[in-house]
Amino acid sequence: MSSPALPRHRSRPGTSTLRPLSTHPPVVPDADGDRVHALEIEIAQLRTAMASRAVIEQAKGVLMLLTGCADQVAFELLTHISSHTHRKVREIAQELVDSASGRAPLPPDVKAILRDACPPPHPPH
């Protein structure tokens, strides 16, 4: 099976059929600019981490009040919920804090895991 021949274009001697992609001069990497950009990215990541850490600590406090557990157990419960719901720990933490403060209801999947992990006490007979 043969493919159709591509049309041939003739150019005048001494000219090229290729055109430059840009009329701007090439950008030369600027070491200081690259460093500034890298530092700006790092600052943004640190700010995100600080905000995440705060909400995670608040969520641990909520879990400690609800369950009477220690902070390490509260964090383990957060990570357990995170892994079983396929969401980030900081997202689960934010949902717990929002629920505890009355801003939003607790999602059903998180509620079910908490119910299984911390069943309500049985009343005395």
C-alpha cells in the first residue's frame, strides 16, 4: 500500500521555506530570577503547610473531646479516615472543624467511620 505523494514546494535559491516561530529574542535563563521564583514557590508551600497544620491540630482537639483519646490516637484516627475516604488529611480535618463549629454537616462517609471507631456508650441497666 502506497501513500499519496506530498506536494513539493519550490523555493527561490537562497530563501528558506521555514519561518521563525517568534520574532522575540530567545530568553536566556536568569539565575537570580530562577532563584526568586523558587523561593516564592517555597513560601507558598510553607504557608499552605502552616494553614494545614493549624486545622489538623484543631481537628485533633475535636476528636480528643469526642472520644477522650490522646493526641496521637486522634491523629491516627484522622489518617485512618483519610485513607478510607481517599481524601487528604487536611480535607478531613477541615470537614471535622467545620462540622464542630456548625458551618457544615459532617459528610456521611466520615460520620460512618467515626461511628464505627467511636460507638456511642451504652446506657447503664
